[in-house]
Amino acid sequence: MLRVNNPYIDPAEERWYHLGFGPSDEVKVMFHDVKFVCMGGKDKRMEEYAKYLHQVLNEPENSVYEEGTKDLRNLSASAGRYCMYKVGSALSVSHGMGMPSFQILLNEVVCGKETNYDSMCDESLRSQLLACGKRLGTKMVAGNTMSCNGFYEEQGRLDGAMCTFTPEEKMAFLRKAHDECGIVNIEMETNMFAAMCNRFQVKSATVCVTVCNRMNGDAVLTTEDGYKQWERQPMEVVAELIKSSM
């Protein structure tokens, strides 16, 4: 069981305001057997993942349903900020967009000074995920992720409302990231997520879909069907990992 190392928290009084939970024995019973926490940005994506995982795991009895049904219950619906579903020993949770929203979900605020933490993901978990992808025939690569506090200028994009650099400067930035730092993916959450997990001594990994080759352009030009297919692939890989761990 994960224990929070914070002397200022009283477990009898602690409330998870943004998730809609308060201290109760029901909460302890509901989450006592959780072994996997799967997170993604969109509510709809994580609802679909919960349903998919529920099917892959053959409708595990320790899932949480709407009363009198086999419909998975959104445990955070009352709070209106995130979604959370319990499927067997796994949680499927949305975290919103970017590190600030995700950090609230992970219940951590650092104030007053700049603080640096190790943000390496777990190597053994990475190897397991790559093996799952290989079994499924999914093309995967292992590499470094660059997390940014925005989508446009912060990621070297030219197509935002404003741009303060030239196309040549953009390409120099991307080439340096790839060639010198081994960056194969750019997004807005992983660094903070991995750092938080390391602080709690929890294994973590990120599975992302690269929706465009930034060396060729900034716009996401795939079709809706193509995007849905790509969005499905990480779900399948992570579900394969959970299934093989049961």
C-alpha cells in the first residue's frame, strides 16, 4: 500500500476535493486492491479505456458499477473535474491537459522555490511494455520525452496565435532535441508525472502516440479514423500488460 510521507496530513480529515472523495471506510474498501493506475488526458478516452479493459479482463467482479447494473461507475462524477473508473485492480483516470492539471490530480504542490526531481521512468516497466507491443504487432520505440508547459511556442510550433522565432530556429531546436537529447516525443505531462512517481517510489511509464513528424510540419493531418486507431493502440498495449500480470 502506498503511504504518503507528509506529517501535516491527518488521514481522518483528508479530503480529495478535486476527485469528490472524503475520508471514509468505503473509500478504503473501494481502493484497497488497486495495483495499476492508468491515466490519460481526456475524460472520453479514459471512459472508453475502462470499458475496453473491462472486456479484456472478462468483467472482473471487483470492478465498481452503477447500482444494479453492469455499467462502470464514474467515481469522480460528483466533482465534475476528472473521471475515474475502477476495473478490477486497475483505475482508469483522466488528468486533463498539461502539468498543472495533472499535478492537482497527483495531489502535490511545491511552493516558494524551484525544486528539481529525477524524472526517469522505470526501465523494467518500459521493457515489459515494449514486449507487449511486440506481441501485439504494434510499432514502438523507447526514447526520451520532452514535456512542455504549452502546445505552441513552447514546443517550437509555428502555427500558434503568435510566434517569436523563425522556421530555421524551430528546426535547429528540434534537431538539437532529437540528435543531442534523444527526444522522440513531445507532450505536456510526463516529466512531472515521472518525478512524482519517483518521489512516491511507484513504478511509472508513459505510452504516447506520435501524431505528426515535427521534422515535416506542425499540423496533425491524420483522418478521424486514423486518429482513433492510433488512440486505441496504447490502450491495447497497457491492457496487455495488465492482463499478463494477473
